[in-house]
Amino acid sequence: MQRFPDGFLWGAATSAHQVEGGNTNNDWWDFEQAPGTTAAESSGDGIDHLHRYAEDFELLAALGHNTHRLSLEWSRIEPAPGRYSAAAIAHYRRVLTALAAAGLTAFVTLHHFTLPRWLAAAGGWLAPGAADRFERYCRHVTAELGELMPFVCTINEPQMIALHGYLEGYHPPGISNPVLWQRVGRVLLGAHHTAVRAVREAGGGRCRTGLAVQLPLLAPARDDDASRALHRLLQHEIVDLYLDGLAGPDGGDWLGVQYYRKQWVDPALPGRFGEPPPDVQRTQMGWAVHPDGLRQILHHAAARTDLPLYVTENGIATEDDTERVRYLRTHLAAVARALAEGVDVRGYLHWSAFDNFEWAEGYRPKFGLIAIDHARDFARVPKPSAHTFARIAATGRLDATP
Ligand code: GCO
């Protein structure tokens, strides 16, 4: 087994709304409280990362991480249109300073699913001028915090915002409309380009910007015309539109690849995606485990963009941590193979550092390397998988682990 290259980035990812707690001024909070939505429960206190960030970063560093991905909460920074909170900026300056002090390289996402309540009320990403609002927020954050943000991710998973929010109605704003689905994806891609320019200008060359896209391995459920046609449509709308949209100077400096699973496209089903075949392993989310998909998707991303790649999310929801250890090892082996085959992959950030708030599914799915004991004052309890990850990160070798 080949060694991962020196300088490879090792870490894990979170997002603000999933861990901070008390994010009451965004669209997700409202969605969680509203009757009749898909949300299982409220995000509530999160895992109280808002107050425990410094000890969290020290723990991650002690567990071998050299990098950490987190997001800033737009609704804290801009609680009302054009009104920026100095206290929120000061908070995130302390957060990012603590991150650097722990020896971790920061990957900072500017928009990870949550919108300020005022922007959602105005129409969210389809509000007139939404991309301009986002640009001003990006510019402000970068001017204030740029020296602490070596890697800036503009938007997390624009395709999933569009798919879950505007076609499946499974995330806010809970819409199911194929026209709006396709429109909002293009708005988000445009917002990424605008944000790249804003961060470059305000950051003065200190921040390397990128987009994080979720790239499922899609396959037609059957070998017939209807399945192939729907597969082509979804492959374009979920994957290729975004990869091809990164050509040109405003595409960014790197691409974040997020991979979880293989999905079978089935035109006979209202939900468009079929159940995995019976012999395929499934996670707590019902997702099909398919490690070689990560290798394939890294090749696909490399073939369609010229950008260096970072795996910015990859992980499994399971109560059985031995499954997580296996998932980690098999998916890292897929990354190692892609590297050996010449793909320029520069880091791997596992989803997630901690068990956390999994959006509409609430706290039930366990994605973390570290458990949270909510009954014991949010105590952090590293799982065996956290130690497996630590050994791989420390040695750069998969075979160094028992
Ligand atoms: C996403 C988000 C994460 C999720 C993770 C597991 O991919 O939906 O980036 O916030 O929690 O992917 O679903």
C-alpha cells in the first residue's frame, strides 16, 4: 500500500448549524419548529460547539488532525439586511484564532445550507439580488477574517440545496417545482462565481477559494430508455452542470469533492431514486455503501475540471463504529488508488468530527468520529474510529493500522 503524500491534509468537517446550537435566526430553525415539515426535531443546543470550540480543536489536533473544516453562520454575522454584527465577527475571530493555535489549517465554508431569516422571507436564493447580498456578506467576512481563512469554501453543495429544497421539498423552503429546481441551481453557481471574485478582492491573495459539491455515483436502475434518459438529466443537473461551471477564472482555486454513496435512478418512482439492490450494505440513512465510487468520482471531477481536489466530506451514519472503521479504510483506499492513478487529491476531511444535527433527520444518524454524551454536559467521547483515523493521519499509511 502506497503512502499518502507529505503535506496531505487530514481532518474532519462540521457546519455551524449542525454543531453550534442556538441558531434561532435562520430558515432551518423556523423549518424545525414549524408543524408539518420533514424535520424530525429541533437543532436546539447543537453540541454546544458555540462555547466549546477551543477544547474541540485541541481534541481534534490530539487525534492527529492537521486541518479542520467548519462554517460561519451567516445569520449571526448579518442578523438584518446590511447590518453586520461586530460581536459575531469577534466570536469567529476567536474561533479561527483558536483553530490556528491548535495547529489546524482552516477550511471555512461561508454558506452551509442555512439562510438568514430575513433573506428566506424575501424569497431565499430566488429573491431579487440574493447573489448580491451574498457577495456583500462574503466581502465583509473576508475583509474582517481573511488572514485566518487559508481555504474558503463559498457554498456547500449547491446541488443539494436545489434538489432537497426545490424539487424534493425535503429541506427549506420545502418546494417541489422542477422549474425552480433547475433555476436555483444556476443562481447558486452564479453566486459562487461572484463570491470567488469578492473573496479574491477582499482577501488580497491570502484565501484560496473553492466550491464543495456532493458527487453521488449515479446509475440507471434498469437498462431501458426511460431510465437512461432520467439518468442523463440527473447526471447533468446534479453533477456535470457544476463541474463544467467551474471552467474559467471565477471557478475558484480548488474543488471540494463530497462523496457518500451510489444511487440508482428510477423513473418509475415519484422520488426518482430507487432502493439499493438487496445485497448492498446500507447505512442508518439507507444509503448504499460503494467505496470504489469515490475513486470513480475523483477521476470524473479531475477529467472535467483543472482544479486540485480535496475530499471535503465522506462518511457514514452508523451506530456500529466497526462499520465506520471499515468505511474509512475502504474509502481511503479508494483515494489512495485515485492518487496512484494520477489524480491530484490533496486532502481528506471526514464527515463528521462529531455526532451532530443531521438536518431533517435530527440527532438520530451518527456520523461522528467522536460521540457526544448529551446527558453528561455534552461530553466528547472519541470512538475507536477516531483512533484509526489518527494512526492513518500520523503515518500516511493505511497498513499502519491493525
Ligand atoms: C450534506 C452536508 C452535511 C451533511 C452530510 C451528511 O452533505 O448534506 O454537507 O451537512 O450532514 O452530508 O448528510
